[in-house]
Amino acid sequence: KLCGYLNKLGIKGPIKTWKSRWFFYDENKCRLLYYRTAQDINPLGSIDLSSASFDCKMENGEGVFEIRTPSRVFTLKAISKQAMMYWLQQLQMRRWEFCNTQSRFPVGSSQLVNEPLPGRTNVVDSEDFLPLVKTPTEAVGLKAASLPAPQTSTALQNISLKHPWTEIQNTVYNICGSKQLWGSNGNVFNFDEFEEHPENVDEKQEAEVEACCAVKEGTLEDGRMEPRLNWIRKARWMNSGFPGSEESSREKNSADKVSVLQQQILTLTEEVKSQKELVKLLHKALEAAQQEKRVSSMYLTAAEDKDRLELVRHKVRQIADLTNRLEALEQDKKELEQTLTLRGRQIQELEEHVQLLMEKNHAKQEVIMALTEQMAREFSDPLQEANSITVETLYKQQEEIEHLKDDIDAYKTQNQFLNSEIHQVTRLWTRVAENEKALLMKCACLQARNCQMESKYLAVLRKLQEAVPGLPSSHAELVRNLIQEALQWDVKEEAEEGFNLNPVSEYDEYGFMTVPDYEIEDWKLLAKIQALEIKSNKLRSQEVVEKPLRDRWNSIGELNPSAELKSLIRSGIPAEHRQRVWRWMVSRHCSPVPGHFQRLLEQSRGTEHPACRQIELDLPRTLTNNKHFSSPTSQLIPKLRRVLLAFSWHNPAIGYCQGLNRLAAVALLVLEDEESAFWCLVYIVENLMPADYYSDTLITSQVDQRVFKDFLSEKLPRLMAHFEQYRIDVSLITFNWFLVAFVDSLVSDILLRVWDAFLYEGTKVIFRYALAIFKYNEEEILRIHDSVEIYQYLRFFTRMIMDGRKLMNIAFNDLNPFPMKLLRNRRSMHREELEAELCELEQIKAAYVKERAEQGP
């Protein structure tokens, strides 16, 4: 047991006094309890060691050390330097054991929450900064309780004025306990009662520790039990080697062996208990799975709608239960963050203290060197020494040198201990950071699971509404209310601080609505289900895919074209790097001319461009599902107007074409700066896209549609045959994809990944993703056997793509090879055909006009 007498510094205003206290370490709660004497039952207070740091300052005096907690600093003094170092080392070891053995997770039925954290271990680092100090038995341990308490100058000095009621209780208990325990041989310790039931000693010791902690809070249930606990403490001291019985001293060795065996038995018992608990958890998980299976079977076999509604309510209660568990995890996370902050402050204070000590040590070493040199000079000339320095002065200098050497040794010891303290506190802080990281991973998994459950819940409601047309009015109204409630957003969502418990937010980081505001309620429900599935996929891939990708991007310094950079851009640029990379890609092929954009703005202010009216008509129709453009008063609307007007003057041949507003809007969202967005638009229109893509005839855009149909026939022949069978012209759907690079067609997260690769590689990326979209939904389209339904499905099917990683793999892996040379040849061939057709059409038109003129009115 770690216990013994220490002096505790008490401060009352300007008055500082040392008071003797009996300190006892509580292993269960990692607290250091302190009493006035070893025989007291009620502690005067306690020190929480789980978040404390330790410090020893040699300038404060021999044996003085500090325990720093987040709320208070305790200054203690041991009887010797050895005792002080022993206490500090033992407190370090006990703090480390407690922090590594105690579970920081709430107990729940979720198997995921109760999984062990990766990297959790009880192995202590073998690196020794300070040799282990031998136990000073005369000052530490249960044997020290037999010694009288250290004497004070006055009788009342050791009394605690802050705890008068506790002092009175301890005095009464000591008096009553002494009378009841006094035997015929005059010994205050009587062990007859405990020899009858020796097997219950450990349990009573545990009860004693718990009772001590309860007394600190004033929560003892029965005051009559307290004298008995005092007997138990005295019996424990006697059994631990307390001198008071010859028989116990003779059997000391055998008792030690028995205690070791009992300790091993307790350890094995705890392991068996933990294994049983694990088996119980697994049984609970199995029962929960079987129960869910039974509920699903009941739902499928239920004959009445009432039973099915009851099952739906049961699922709602399950979702509420999961929400409560997430709130508990959030509370744990906040506590861990507070602990991390405190640990960081403690480490910083210790580092500052170590730096100060090193500077002091260096200064003292310089003084010693100066004195040594001075003595060497004085000894070199005996005559000068005899004339200038007396024997007494020389003796004082030698004495001072000895004191300085002692100080150096003391500071070396202090430095070694502080190094060990910094090392251990750093390891504890690292462990807390790992625990927090694991908690965030588990919370993300729970959020993903919650998203999936909510999406399934919405899908069940939708199917229930569609599959049962004859539903009673009350039940139909209930289903409608449930759907309406599920589509509403939580108004407290934006007020949440820290980790957001709401799995889906209304807008993403670029301002796009995660659930578009469709007029048809069924489409709204489908969009909410899709948003939940996208969020679930993103959370599950966050640690496995997104984090390694971010780490690779963080390691990239200066950007240079390479195969590795191409692969990273195809995988998607993280939001924090996207603006920088886009600016680099634009400036790499399109060198911005300084002042050119400002001159174009001045020209647009002075003269109205012919395209000005069409630009004004298209501004309110730009990205209506984005909060930055949804209102005429939005901040980005004037910026978009200036970018489009500047471009119309920059390129008079095109001026303005419908679709350029959406290209410029996406550039503004990412690049934020008007001039950067202007040059990005110039780069897309004049460098990436072929000539005449945005001309009056849109001839190159029509050519690309024919090229795409060729690729569709080669890559997806079954799907193309299906379209031809039902006379579906895919260009009615895909023409807009190519013109605006999928803006308003794909969800924002996938859209920006497409743009990342498009800005780096060019228009072949649009062909790749267009084919990948049809490949992604090929089986669904093949199941539709009506031309009207196919057209209706193709109108919104791009918005239902949820797995961006899967779409990317189809585009860049499954559709290979895709050489740019082949694309150029196909464009050239179809352009010749299209120009010939247009020439023939013009001839037919001219002949028709001539024939009408000859016929007369």
C-alpha cells in the first residue's frame, strides 16, 4: 500500500503553515486521500491524480514537491529526499497504471462502442530516466502507521479548521474505537474476530476504501458501521506486517506467499469475469440480430396494417435510442477534449520549467568554472596566495564549492525526474489523442449506421404509401405526417457546437442543397433517401479512403505534372486544396494578363453589350439549388454578372451562350475571386473545349453527341440496342451534360470531382463520366420497357448516383483504353459528315425558296 505521513502546506492569506497529514492512495479511483492521523476514518480531502502532474523544486527546500491538478496546486514535504523521490516515482507509476487500465467508454448494448481501442496496452515503456528508489520503510507504508505522528510546535497547529465536523467525528471514533478494542493484554489491536473469517479480509478492505471515499462526500448510510471499518483498517495493518504480535512476525514469509497466490487468484477471477462479460455481450448482439430478423419476418407476414404500423413505431423508438447513444458519445468526446486541453497546458508548463532549470544549471556551471579557474591561478603563485588570501577565506571558498556540487547533484536528480514526468505525460496525452481518434471513428460508424437506418425507414414509409392504396384515412394521415416530419430539418442543427449529431446538413460546404427542393413530394423523399445514403458512404470511407488521400495531398509541396498527381486529381481534390490546384491548372495553360479584367469591366460600364439582356435573363436561373445564387440579392449574383459581361467583351465571336453562366458560377464557388473565375471561364472555353463549341450553330457540340453515340455502341452495346429498340435519342439528355460539364446534373460532391479531372485532362473526361453514368445505371434502364418511362427515368437518374468512388472507378478503370487520338479522329470524321449534311440542307432550303418565288404569290 502507498501510504505514509507527509507535511502539507496550508495557505490562509499571508500565513503559510505546514501540517502533518496521513496520506493513503485509493487504487480504485486514483485519488490520494489525506487524514490528520493514520487512525482516522474520515478523510479531510482528496487529490485526483488521474489528470495531475508532479514537480519537484530544489529551491523550495529538501523533500518539497508539488502535485498540480486542473483546479489546485498541492505542496507537500517528505522527511527526506529519498522519501520524496519514492513518493514521486510511485505516484507516476500509479497514474500510468490507472490511465491505461480504466475504460473511458460508456457501457451500452452496442457492440461497436464496447470494442477495445486499437493500440491500448498496459506495457510501460522500458526507458528509465531515473533509477528506482528503494522503499524508505521508516517513512512510507503500513509500518509507518505504528510510528507517532510528527510533532508540531503547538497542539492546535495540526488541527484542520476547514473540516471541523470531520475532526470531531474522527476524535469520537478514535476514542470509542480505543475503548472497544482494548484487550486484557493492553494491546489496542484485537484480531480474534478476524481469525474466524480470514477469507473475507480482501472484501472488507475494498469496502473500507469505498466507505472512505463515501465519507468524503458525506454519504455514509449508517454511522454505526464506521467504528467497525476502523477495526478493519487496524487489522489490515497488522496482517501487512504491523509489529504487535509475535505469531504474525514468525509467519511473515508464508503469509507473503499466500498473499501472492491470492493476488494471482484475484487476477484470474477478474479475467474470467471479463470473458463472461464478453460472452454476454456477444449473446446480446446475437439476440438483437435474431430479434431484428423476427421483426422483419413479422412485418412481411403481418396480415393487418395495424401490425405493420406498430412495427414502424418500434423502428422509430430504435432510432431514438440510437440518437441518445450518440449524445452520450458526444458528451464523452467533450470530456476528452477538455482533458486534452488540460494535458497540453501541463506539458507546456513543464517544458517551460525544465528550460528554466537548464538555464539555472548552466549559470551555476559557469560560476563553478570561474571559481575553479580563479583557484588555479591563485595556487599557481604561492607567494601571491600567502599575501592576498588567508586560510579562512580559502576554507570558505572550498565550502562554497562543496555546496555548489551538492546543488548540481540535486538539480541533476530534479532534471532526471522532470524528464521522466514530461515523457510520461506526453505518452498519456498521446494515448488520450488516440482514444479521441478512435471515438471519432466509432461515432462516424454509428452515424453511418444511423443514416442507413433512417434511409431504410423513409423507404419503408414510401413503399407503404404506394403499396397500400386502400389504407384507412387515419393510417394514411399518420404515414403522411411521418413522411413530412422526416423531410423537415432540425432547427438546432446550426447551433450545435463540435461534432454535429445531425447526420445530414441542409447545405454542403459550397452552398449546394443536399436535398433539392423538388415540387413533387415523392421526389423530395427520394432525394432525402439519396442524401442519407451519400452521407453514409462518405462516413464509412472517411478513415479508410479520405484520410490517406488527404495525407498524400498534405505531403505535396510545389505542383508539377506527373502520373502521381494525375491519379490524385482523378480521386478528387480535398476542399482545402481545391482552390490552389485549380488556380495552378488555369495559370498553367492560360496566362492571366494583368489589368485585362479591370479594363473589360470599365468597357462594360461604358457601353452596353448586345448579350447584356440575355445575361440578365439567365442570372436568376443559375444554380437554383445553391444558396449563393438562389436569390436575386445573393452576394455572388453581382460577381457572376461582372464575370459574364467581361467575357462577352473579351470574346466577341461568342459573346454569351446559354450555359456559360453555370460554368462561371462553379468557378466562382471554388475560386471565390472574380478575376480568377473569369480566367477559369476563358481557360474552359478557349483551351479545353474545341473551337465552335459555344458558337451560334453549336456545330462542335453536335459533333460530340455523334461521337458519344459511337462510344456508347462500343462500350455498352446492350444498352444502345435497348435505346434503338424504343427509339430513344440520348442526345436529348446528354447534350446539356457536355455543354456545361454536368452542372445541375450530378450532386455537388461528384460534380466537383468530375471538374477536378476535367480541368487537368480535358474533354475526354466528360466522355468517360458520361459513359460511366450509363454503365452505373445500365441494369435499371434495361428493366424499363416503355419509351415514355425511359425518358422520365433519364431526366433525373444522374441525381440518384450515390457512390462517387464507384463511378470514378468505372470511368477511369472499367472503360479503358480511351486514347485522345481516337477521340480526335472520330470528331474529324463526324464533323465532315455534319458539315456535308448542313451544306446539303442549305442547298435544299435555297432551292425551296427559289421554287416558291417562281410560283409567285
